[in-house]
Amino acid sequence: MLKKYSGGFTAEHLYRNEMKIIVHLQLQGLSKEEIKKKVFEENLLHCRSEAAIKDLFPRVYRRAEVLDQQLKFFLIHGARSDQNALLLYAFLKRFTFPRDFVLEVIHYNMKKFKSTVTEGNIRTFFEEKEQQYEQVRNWTDKTKYKLKQVMLKIIVDAELLKKNGNEYEIKPIPLSRELRDYVERNPVYRDLLILTLNE
């Protein structure tokens, strides 16, 4: 069965601070409605308008829901590299297209002992998806350009790639022993190791 690809991540970011704010409230035991009320009343996400909060809150909350209580604890209290791994993981679990890019281009290159991702690799990935999926063929050039920019920015912000001239250097995200042990004990999260290039 063919996958459904969504181009609906053109306005997405890594949401480092926003995720920490929502997850911190979740760890305090607040319900979704209680968190929503607090976010709106106190403008915790630092938005310029109520409309912006309405747009941003569900995006961030959906990502936070990818993580269980222990992973949320690591997000709040862990080292920056653990936070990067979890923020990237939450994004990739929500959006299939960038997840497949990480698996089929970045992870693949690393396994082939290539240390970079080239513009040619990125272009080939988009072209192959266009051939395979009608919804990708229906994206405009402007949409494809925006998706590429957003996807790469989030992956660079998570420090899985580092821009180096016209290429991107592949950099596995180091995980703490505690986070790695937890993920290895919980098979439902094993793909975190693959998506952060630790397997």
C-alpha cells in the first residue's frame, strides 16, 4: 500500500522552547484543556496574536504526545544532544516525508560510508518521490522548495546535519547512556536510534 505524504509541514520548526514549555506542564500532571487555558491566558508560547496561538498550540501539543513520560523527562532534564534527538524524533514521527528523507538519504549515505548529503542526493529524493506518488507530483515548485528548506533547517537545527558549503555533513546525534538504555528497553521507540543515526 502506498504511503500518504503530506506537504503540511511548510510552517513547522524544531520548536525547542515551545516543546519544553508544553512538556513541562504535562509532567506537572495538567490536562490538555488546562494546558491550553494556561497557554492562551499567559501567552506562554510568546505569540503575537490569539490566532497565532491557535495555530501553534496544536502543532506543538501533537508532537509532545509522541513522547512518553520518561522521554519527556529526558527532554526537560537531559543534555542538549538528548533534547536534539527527542525534538527531531517527535517531528519525524509526525511527518512521513522528512522521516523517509532521513532514512533513505541520510541514514543510507552513512551506511554506505558517505559523510555528506549533496544537493544531488536531495534532488534525486524529490524526483523519486514524484515518480512514485501522485500527491508529490501535484506539489508546486514553490511548495517543494519550501518543504526542502523547512525540512533541512529542522534537521540542521537538531544537529543531525551541518551545512558545509554546498553539502551537508552527516553528524549522528550522541545519546546519553540513560536515554539509549531506555530506548533499547522499549522497542516501540527503537526507531529513535535509527533516526538519530545511532544504529
